[in-house]
Amino acid sequence: MSLIEVHGLKKSFGSLNVLKGVDLTVEEGERIAIIGGSGCGKSVFLRSLCLLEKPDEGQILIDGQEITAKGAKVDEIRRSMGMVFQKFHLFSEMDVMDNLCLAPTKLKGMSRKDAEAKAMDLLSQVGLSSRAHAWPTVLSGGQQQRIAICRCLMMEPKVLLFDEPTSALDPTMVGEVLAVIRMLAKRDMGMLIVTHEMNFAREVASRVLFFGEGGIYEQGTPAEIFDHPKREKTIAFINKIKYFTFEITDRNFDLMQLHGGIQNFGEKYGLSKAHSNRLQMCCEELVYELLTHCFPSSEKVDMRLEVSYAEANQCTQIVLESGGAEYNPFIQDDDGLGVTILKKMSKTIDYQRKDQLNRIEIAI
């Protein structure tokens, strides 16, 4: 039996569809790293597993019990999971020992004596036995997070959920928390870890999920995801490609908004003014070329422009996808001024027609 099963999980916030039907199976002892850009739904997905976020649709089974079922004993099912948050969430009015002993004595009926013995053993394992009666407010962020992990372990969960456990820490404290998670990984503790620490994910995970487009965009072993990603957005994320996108749905679109967006993009990522100007000119000529020939008589258009910059090789690329009539501006008998400018300014040009879309890629 799988430890976690997720089927068709959906979650929206107003008109924003964050999760669009996620399916996942997690086996006992698996160590899964969840990576992706900010706002892609990683934390929402993790919080949904224990119903800290209530899904709009879908089914979640934890150790064979459906936590999303009507009338489910949610608190009881949750005990199979431990959740480690970004902000520690220790009870400030209790010392460390009370923080660790509260849940097992109240929820599992463990005696205070046994709970304290277990707590001291865990604190010793993470190097904090001397802080058993300290108040959380006098501890460093790294120490608080290690204690938060111990608090989860007091309940003997089958899987730990880590929601960016080092994001709130000073860089000098990150290592001590990651060391504890590595220790647990070596003991085959099941875990799902939302993280921005790519080297750590590569080292610890048995499987990596890249989140994008409302769900699991690509998954595989650490070697497959970090060394040989197959899909476009995964490649972009791994290579730290930055994007600017612009949708055009009307012939009378705001050209100044497009130019301003490209200028801001260039300033943000350190492109020279001359290079940004070339990008602006190429985007303008390309858009108007396809507007003229793909939508000759329609006010409503369907175009998506994307400018990307790869830090790894400092390559800038323009991609324009357009509906409408099939049209390749670069094979016409008589080049107009716009096509001449594009050819002169471009390093490479590629045209494809697929799924009733024109797709042009230009490297500048």
C-alpha cells in the first residue's frame, strides 16, 4: 500500500487556479524534493496534504485512509504526518521540553516521564540536549527549526512534510538544519521537501518534482531533473532563465506597455541599454509582421510574446506564438523592412507551424 495517494487535486484562490488536477503516489521511505518558481503551488500542495489548505476537488489518501472523505477523522489521520514550517511555530509561552512533550502526552496518552526521555534522546541527536529547558525566544533560528523537527518526530510520523525549512534562516544557520534532514534521510524517513536548495535536493532526494502550470510539470531522479531535464520550463528553471511575457488579444494593443516591459526586464537583469533597444525593435517588428499577415481582417487576435534571458550563457531569445493564418515571414520572395531588420539583428531564426499555431524563435 502506498503511503500517500493524490488524485485530481485542485485548488483555486478566487480566479487564480493554483493546482489544476495533481496526481501523485508516494511510497513508504521515499524522499521527494519539490522545486519550482515562486507562486507555482508547491507550498499549497504540501499544505493540502494535511488539509491546512482545503482542496476544491480531489482525493487524498494517507496510509490508506482518505483524509478528504466526508466525515473523515482528520486529526487522527494527520498523525501519520509531521509538518515543519518556514517559521518554526514553537509555542513561545512554553520551554523546549514542554513544546516537545505536549502533543504525545495529550494525543497519544504517553506518560510525561516517557515523553521527556524520548525528547532528551531526540534533542541529543540534533545537538541540543543542553537547551531542553530554554525558552524559544532565546534560541537561534537554526536551533528553533531543529527543535521543530524534533517536535514532529515525537509523534513518530511515517512521513515528514518540510515547507521550505531553511527559507527563514540566516545563511550561517542553514547548514545545521540541512544536516538534521540528511540524518533522517539516511534512516529512510519518508519526506516531501519544498526547497530552493538545489544542491541539497540533488543530494537527499530519491525523486524530484518540478512544479509548473498548476501541477507536476516534470518529475524524475535528481540526475534526470538536474542534469538532463526534458521540458522547456524545467530547463529554464535549472539554467536560471528569466522571462518576460506579453499577451496580445486585440489589434490595438498598447505598444508602449510592451516597450516599457522589455525595458524593465533589461534593467532588472543587467542587459545593456543597446541590447534592450534591439529587443524592443525586434519584438515590435515581429508582432506587426504577424498581425498584418495572420490576422488581416480581424480585430481580435491571439498572440503571446516571450522574451527570455539565460544567465548560464547570457543568451537572449524571443519566442512569438500566434494563431491565425499560417505565415512564415522569413521565406517570402520579397523581404519587407521589418523582416530585413529582424534578419540583420538576429543570430538564429527558427519557424514552426504546429497545432494551428505559428511559432517563431529568434536569438538576439
